[in-house]
Amino acid sequence: MHFHPKALKDVKGQIGAPMPGKVVDIKVKEGSRIEKGKQLCVLSAMKMETVVNSPMSGTIKKIYITRDMHLEGDDLILEIE
């Protein structure tokens, strides 16, 4: 059984899933420079899609998700530095 890491709220740059759902699309790549508000990924739950936007500007350090992966709330999506 695989457990997905959780985003730590006190660690700046860790972005967690806002709700349980399936990863429909990933809009960024590791090493990409992004601005605050840029789309990071799209999650789908109960036929509704939610876009996760970046709360800060920076560089994508690591992506922890893949397409079609099922996430729980607060599962770590990616890290920005």
C-alpha cells in the first residue's frame, strides 16, 4: 500500500490538494519558472473540475503527482522554491 505525502502548512512552497479528487491535467513542469496565480494542475471530483493555482511566484522544484492519480485532501502536489 502506498501513502502519498501530505503538504505541511508551515512549509512555504508546499502545495497541497484542496480536496480529494483525480488528477486530470498537470500544467507545469519541474524547473519551470511560474508567477503567482498560474495554473498548476486540474483536479476532478464528482464531475466537477477544480483548478489549483500557485499562491506564489518561484520555480517548480518537484512534482509529486501524475495524471489519473487519486488524491486525498492536503496530499502534496508539488513544491515551489
